[in-house]
Amino acid sequence: MQTLRKKIWKLYRDNIQRPYFRRKVYTDSGEEKYILKKYYDTHKLKHLIVTLTYHCQLHCEMCGQVETPVDAPNSQKNWTQIPLDVIKNRIDELQYPLKSAYLFGGEPLIYKDIFKLSEFLTMKNIDFTYSTNGLLLKKYTNDILDNPPKMISVSMDGCTSDLHDSIRGLKGAWQKAIDGINSILDEKKKRNLKYPLLKIHFTIIPDNYTTMREFYEFYINKFPMIDEIKFHVPRFNDLKMGYEYFNTMRDKFDTYCLSYQGNFSEDTFVKDCKNKIDVKALYNDITWLLEQKKVSYLGPTDYDELHKFFKEPSYYPKNRRCECYKSCAIQPNGDVCACGDYPDLKFGNIQNDKIDNMWQSEIASKWRKYLKDEGNPGVLAKCSRLFDTIKSSNF
Ligand SMILES: C[S@@+](CC[C@H](N)C(=O)[O-])C[C@H]1O[C@@H](n2cnc3c(N)ncnc32)[C@H](O)[C@@H]1O
Ligand code: SF4
Ligand code: SF4
């Protein structure tokens, strides 16, 4: 009986109305009293992705932002940047303090106010991190270290300039990133700082997957002070999953999605992931890496799952849970979206509304309910972030 009542209450609460409810609280003198509180969706916003800009100096071959159509929300042609004051005010007025933020791009170090934003987040005690292609690390070392993030992730795709530069599409990109890492490590030591931790981030793609052991040996010796070396399976999808995503989002959420188009096709990157990767060799290297110092890995560890991941681009494990339950993403034009990597579903815009209102909006609740009941639609189901990051045995 009790369970049935609970079920009916939950149905009413989640689907019909968000009523007020009585909550017991204690006054300063320790007396019990009841207050009326409006029921909110129980999923509190804990983490915010702030995509500062999609502008980037590079055109990496695997990056989903490079190939998206110009009018996709995550196209690198999208240069709109959010005014800093708007972001600060919206974070300030949040009902529950944020735990963490991830500053995303494009290249986040191109956003002109990133250091003022870093100062603000530090002052608010919000842990923040960012990922960078490393080109501007040397130039901005002092600004970065004045209000350091918890961690900086530097994307390196190879241990030689030839390989890295060819993947990143710019000659000299590797040397600049190496100089940048050195500069941050030296200055951090001089200032005797605990943060930022420094991570080197390797995206596994057909052009570099055979170099993973060499990559590890090179960077662990070159930067003994490095905190983490991470290997990450790529986001890539075939047409089937792209269409599934497009159709679901159109039918259920009246949204026409374009963001996924950079990571799905039947040729080039997707075809190479499917055809060129020797999964057995990759599996052996991942197994070896997971025994080394300071290694982390994001992707399938089971051989069969790894095999399916690359050889059947439509394969995805249904039971994995998306980060959407605790985070949302602000876009360079102020749109607040469900997902940072596929920013198609909008809850509103920070120029017009509070983040809390958007997070608790009907559309956001409907989205969370959909994920809970149906799982991630189409391309979102294969998102590499759905895997848990695994740390090596002697991390
Ligand atoms: C989109 S970038 C943005 C930050 C910055 N520009 C950088 O390169 O680090 C974030 C991370 O995604 C990685 N990445 C690029 N394409 C990817 C893909 N198809 N799948 C998974 N990660 C990818 C990049 O190497 C980088 O580490
Ligand atoms: S540097 Fe980062 S954002 Fe720019 S193209 Fe490469 S992966 Fe994408
Ligand atoms: S689909 Fe992936 S990137 Fe998007 S919110 Fe979910 S876990 Fe995050």
C-alpha cells in the first residue's frame, strides 16, 4: 500500500505538477519547524560546461567541430563569445553552488576573458579544468598560474612533430605544445604551486594507435613531473546512428540536430576507424598501458566490447548513463544545452533566463526522463564519455 502511494505521488510530482511540500527544518535555537518548499526536479546541477568559443587555430582530422555544417551549433565557424559578466552573474545567482566547471572549446585559451573567468571561479571555490591544444600555453603561462585551474589537459596526438602536426593540421604545433608544457611546469615549480595538475591527452585514432607505447615512454621520460597520461577512444558514428539521433530528436523534442555531422559519415575517419584498426594489437597495448605509472584510459576494456566499438560503429552498450543528469553546457552564444559535445537540444539562453530556471524547465525534465526511460538516442549512446575513466594499477 505504502509503495503504491509512493508511486502515485511520484507520478503526480514528476508528470502532473510540481507542488509545494512541507520540509522539517531547525531554527538557530534548535526548535523544529516546517517550511513550505516548492518541489524541484531532484537532479541538482553540479557541473557546468562552458564552451567559451568554437574558434580554433587548428583543424584536427578527428575533431567533430571541423566538419560540421556552418549552421551547426558547434561549427568552428561559430565565433560568438559570451560576455563575461553574463556568465558570472548567472553562476552567481545559482540556487545550489556549483561543484565544478569545464571550460571547453574550440580552443578555450582564445577566449579573451578566460583569465578573468578563472579568477572568478577561483574566488567562488568552483573547481575548474580545461583542455587545450597547447599553442598558447607558453604565451599565457603567468596568467594561467595566477588563478590556476585544478587541471590542464594538453592534447597530444603523437610523440613526434611529424605525426602530431599532420593530425593537427599545422606544422610547428607539436613544438609549441612541448614548449608550453615546459613553461607551465617550470613556472609552477618556481612558484611552488600544487595546481594546475598537468595531463597529456591522447585521442586514439587510426593514424596514431600503433604508437601508444612509444608515446607513453616518450612523455613519461620527457616530463617526469607530469600528473597523468590519458588515452581516449574517439567519438565516431555511422549513418545509422546519426539518423537515429536526428529522427528521435525531431520526433520527441522538435529539434533539428546538426552537431553530430562532424563525427559521422561512411567514409574517411569513420571508415578508417572501422577498417584500419587492429583491435587485438590495440587491446594488448591498452592492457600494457594500464600497468604503467600515471596512465588513465577512457573506453572499453573488455576485448569483445573494444572489437565491437571499432568494427561495428552502430554498436553501443545500452546501459551506460550520460553525464546529462548533473550537468549542462553553455554555448558561445549563451544557449544552455543538454550536452556539450552535441549541443542541439536547448533549454534556453543565459541572456534571457536564469540557469536554474532552464535546468528545471519542462524541456530539461522531459529530456532527463527520456534518458532514464529510453537511454541515450543514436549517436549519444556511443559517446566515449559514457565509459568510466580507468586509472592504471600503479597510478
Ligand atoms: C574538442 S577539443 C577542445 C579543446 C582543445 N582545442 C584541445 O584540442 O584540447 C577537446 C578534446 O577532444 C579531443 N578530440 C578531438 N576529436 C575527438 C574525437 N573524435 N573523439 C574524442 N575526442 C576527440 C581533442 O584531442 C581534445 O583532447
Ligand atoms: S585543437 Fe581542439 S578544438 Fe581545435 S580542431 Fe583540434 S581538437 Fe578540435
Ligand atoms: S552524450 Fe556524452 S558528452 Fe553528451 S552529455 Fe552525455 S556523456 Fe556528456
